[in-house]
Amino acid sequence: MSKVLAVNGSPRAGGNTAAMLKTVLAVCEKAGHEIELYQAGGKPVRGCIACGGCGTHIGRCATDDWVNEIYKKMAEADAIILGSPTYFADLTPEIKAVIDRTGFVSRRDKMKFSRKIGAGVAAVRRAGSIHVIDSINHFFLINDMIIPGSSYWGMSLARDLGEYEKDEEGMETMKRLGENVVWLLEKLK
Ligand SMILES: Cc1cc2nc3c(=O)[nH]c(=O)nc-3n(C[C@H](O)[C@H](O)[C@H](O)COP(=O)(O)O)c2cc1C
């Protein structure tokens, strides 16, 4: 049994990004893996302050808040799914804080994320989700991680609450992403 952690970067805990992540997690759970959905969106955001503290206190960000909690969960997970709604064609600040701060902490903690699986998903009304997914993938790629694909990019065309469930192709893409995470987990065992 492997651990699959999904992080919702939307402040709407019951929104489209959360529903997308739940589709991926449901497939992983059905295959027998342990799952967790972490609600990052809405938490107070503090960015990296470039203090270098993660180089002295290994495994910890000097700004001691929820990012240290999520870092521990990420360090223990075998697969990490980062989800963000598209905000002005970009990530939410909560996901950016996760990327910048856990990224530095992990690199100074013997590349803790090395060879974990990473996948990014983005909810979007109309445009900009590819940029969100690219930003998430850049984080995975520089951290020595392995990215599974799906039948489309990891996005869903949805604006209001519940619209993801009307996007059949988006739902299929999330389901296939879940299947590919499971497939990779088994191959990497
Ligand atoms: C501040 C803000 C900025 C947004 N910017 C974009 C955008 O650039 N492109 C777009 O298509 N939708 C944009 N949206 C719409 C959201 O991406 C969309 O409603 C998404 O489904 C929200 O996901 P959630 O339900 O997980 O919160 C924006 C919404 C907000 C609140």
C-alpha cells in the first residue's frame, strides 16, 4: 500500500479543484492505496523569505506554519497531486507557497521528493490552466520527480461550484490520471 496525498490550493474547500482531486484519489483508494486530501487554500500565506534557515534546520522551514505540516506529509507520500484553480492564468498563492517553501526544504533535506510521483491539476473557467499545470510540473521536474500523463492535460472547464461534474471530459481526464498514478506506483514498487 502506498500513500497518495492531494493538496487543494483553492480556498473553496468544496469547489471544482477539490472535486477533481477527489476523482483522482477515489481511483487510488479503490486500488488499495492510502489517500489524504489536504486543504491548503484559505490558510494564511507566507512566502519564502530567502533566509536560508532550511539549510541549518534540515527538514523544516524557518517560518513555522502549516507549510511545515504539509512538508511532513509530502515527505511521507509516494505520490503528490497538487491542485489549483486558475487565478489570472496562474497558481493560487497557497500553492505557490507550498512550491517555493517545501521545494527549498526538500532540496536541503537530501532531495526528499526524489522519485516520488507528482501530478498537477487545475480548474479553469476559460483560459490559463496550462500555465498553472506547467508551473506545478516545473516544481516536480526540478525535484527529481516522475510525472504521469492522462488522456488530456490535467484540467477541467468549470467556474461555479459543481460545474466540474458537468465536464465529462474533465472527469475522464481525472479518472485516467488516477489510473496512471496507480499504474506508476505499482511499477515503481
Ligand atoms: C481571483 C480569480 C481569478 C480567476 N482567474 C481566472 C483566469 O485567469 N482564467 C479563468 O479561466 N478563470 C479564472 N477564474 C475562475 C476560476 O479558475 C474557476 O472558477 C475555478 O473553477 C475555481 O476553482 P475552485 O472551484 O476550485 O475554487 C478566476 C477566479 C478567481 C476567484
